[in-house]
Amino acid sequence: MAEPIDHSRRAMLRGSFLTREGREEVARQQRPLGTAPPGLDDMGDACTVCQSECMAACPQKIIRIHAVDHSCKHTPYLDFSRAGCNFCGECICACPEPDEHTKAAVLPQLPAIDLYKTQCLTWQGIFCMSCLSACEVRALSLSPRRQLMLSREQCTGCGVCVSRCPVGALA
């Protein structure tokens, strides 16, 4: 049986690493596709032993698994494209790796969402309030110039605003 083709080596030999697009593609393949589920961000290689119990346990259905051709293969990430995290902790409880003491002590936390001003409609002079009403903790607000502002101190990282943004300015 023939060995599978190593596309990264082929790309290097073709010189695609020498182009900006080639470097961006390699960087994309090495970056996680999203934030790790709350409490499971330090699991690392241990995520490869289960059958995606966290994904099945998530009531919001926002947990996805990196593909086998990605550098983070088999590890879970949060996909906020349809909904946000409600911090229920079901993913932590479903995980077979952490011991019971760790599961009881972990309070679900996520890093703050990022605002990309160059993509945000309000920063382009277009009135948009799609994400404002979605933020329950009021981490999003409009400046006096009607530009979207994000308070990283208030942001819980739940991702509800991400699913509401029509242009992907929040991630």
C-alpha cells in the first residue's frame, strides 16, 4: 500500500512557502480553528483518546473537532457560527480525562472575543447593531461616534455576538 502524500513537503518543493499565500495557508493549518472548550484548554494530546464525548454532550452544539490534516488534529474547539457558549459545563463533565476533583473545581472560562475594526461595519460608517443586543453582559457598546467598542474586562468570551455579526468582525 502506498504511503499517503505529504502535501506540506510537496508545497515546499513547489515553492509555495515562498509566496504570501503559501505562508498564510501553512499558518492557517497550524492555528487552532477556535477557542478550546471551557476547562479543556490544557488537555493537549489527551483529547485524542476519547470519542468526542464533549462534542456529543454540548447542548449548544458548538464544539467541533479539528480534522486529521490539521496540526491540532482530534482536539476540540468552539465554533460560534451558530450559537454561543452558555457555560453549562457539560463538556467538562463528559470528558474522560480530568479526574473528578478537577471537574468539580473547574469554573468554565473563555478568553475575551476579539473585535476587528477594519471589518466592523460601524467602523466603516455603517449603522449596525446586530451584536449589541446579543451581549448579555454589555461588553459591547457604541462610542459617541457610533463605532463598536469592546470591553475586554467585561467580556465572558461566550461568543453569542460572533454568531450575530454579519461580516465576521468578532472572533
